[in-house]
Amino acid sequence: MTNEQLRAMALGLPGAEQRETWGHPTFRVRNRIFVGMAAGGTTASVKASREEQAALIATDPATFSVAPNVGRHGWVEVRLDGVDPEEMQELVTEAWCSTAPKRAVAEFDGD
């Protein structure tokens, strides 16, 4: 999984935009972050529930961990070189769905 693949996944979702924040790229929908890439490019933080966070870490602690600063809210840090692209696509899409307006999610689900 590369930074460019992650960028394409995030920006491929309706209304998503990239913005530089805290010195690294973040991906937002309606000004709310759902994915952030680390400045070094080896990890990304993805919005998730605390239950999803716990399950991911339990399944593969070498790839998933509690994200710095926002982990207490469920965010997951993902090692890009260890994650399957299909799984990352699912995580990014779920993060977008939990952040985007309900109408946009309904339209997306209808497609």
C-alpha cells in the first residue's frame, strides 16, 4: 500500500478533499477529517469506532495500533506496508461514511 494509493482511495469518495494540516496531508469531507497520512509516509490514521479499533489491533498488532493523540476516540494508526489494499479501502470507506453527511452516504450506498 502506497501513499498514492491511499490518496486515490480517499479522494475517490464523494466530496472528499485533501488539506495540509499539522504538516501532513489530511482527507476531509465537509471540513471533517476521516483519514490523515503521517509526514513520513509510512503510516496513516483512520477514523474508526473504539470497537473497530480494538478488533483491528487484536487481529494484527504489527499493522494496526492506537493512533497518537486521537486514539482515545477510536482512531487507528495503520502501517501502510503491512495492510492489504482491499482492507484499507474498506477502512477508508467506513471512515468516510462515519464522517460524511447522511444524505451523501445514502446516495453513495445507492450507487
